[in-house]
Amino acid sequence: MDAGGAKADLSSNSTASAASRWSSGVSQRFQHLLDKSTPFVLQRWIAFAAVAIVYVIRVWFAEGFYIVSYALGIYILNLLIGFLSPQVDPEFQDLSDGPTLPTLSSDEFRPFVRRLPEFKFWYSITKAFCIAFVMTFFSIFNVPVFWPILLFYWVILFTITMKRQILHMVKYRYVPFSFGKQRYDVKRADSTESASILPRD
């Protein structure tokens, strides 16, 4: 019996190690695909739009799972706040050692650094829609509720949160969108320089 128990332990250990290697390999391949998709911003958001449309169609035909949709909406609002907020809050920037936002036109240009980067925002919101889609196949999450009330609550919460965020942006004079470093018109600078070299009459 001892020999049989040892064999069983060895087989269970080998099975566990094989499963661990398989899950590790799948995780590495998935991470590799995510890394390769990073530069393709437009394609990633088109894929997200497709996932969101599939979820909306699923909820529309199921005529339920409004609690799931409400929780998804709250989570999306939370992600959106992180996406629109600077990494270092200007209100507490004197207490931090990180880079600060330029508040004057004479300040050096620095790109807007988000608290939640674009890629993480896309990945989190896409994963949330996928999880919510899977949850619609389990009747335990289909809690009967009057959905217009949930929609009204979410709209009110969205309005208050966005108003607070916009007031914060106006107060500290920052825009949560940066299109890269400032560029100078090289051709115009060259033409001005060459014109100044030409002899004057």
C-alpha cells in the first residue's frame, strides 16, 4: 500500500507540475500577444467596440442582467476617472517628488501622464465586458429590478463625477490629452534663416 500511495503521489505531483507548466505557457503567450498589440491603438479600440456591441445585444435579447450592467457601468466610470486624472494630483504636488503639470505658458512642455495609462484602461474595460458577458449565462445574476431607476442613478452619478473632474481640470489648467512633444516648423525656420543670409539691396 505504501508503494501504491507513493505512485499515486508521484502521479499527482507530475499532473500538477504539467498543469502548472501549461498554465505558465498559456500566460506567457497571452502576455506576448498583449505586448504585440500595444502600438495598434485604433485596432484595439475597434475590437473593444465589437465586444461591447456583442454584450449589448446579449443583454437586449436576454431582457435582464441589469444589475450586471449597472455594476459594469460603475466600474467603467471608475476607470474613466483614472484615465482622465494626472498621475500626480496638482493639489498635492508640493508634497511629492514626481514631475508636475505645467501651469504657465512659459513652463517647459511635458506630456500628460495619466494615473491609468491608455493600454491598461483598454485592457481593464475589455476584460470587464468579457466577464460581464460570461455572467449573463448564469441565472443567479439575473436579479429582477426596475432598470430605469438604475439608469437614472448611473446618469446622476456620471454627471456629478464628470462635473467634479472638469472643475478639477479647469482649476489646475490641464488637459488630459497629449499628442506628443511640441514640434517646430523646420521649413519655415530654414527659409527665415536663408532669407537673413541673402544680401540686401
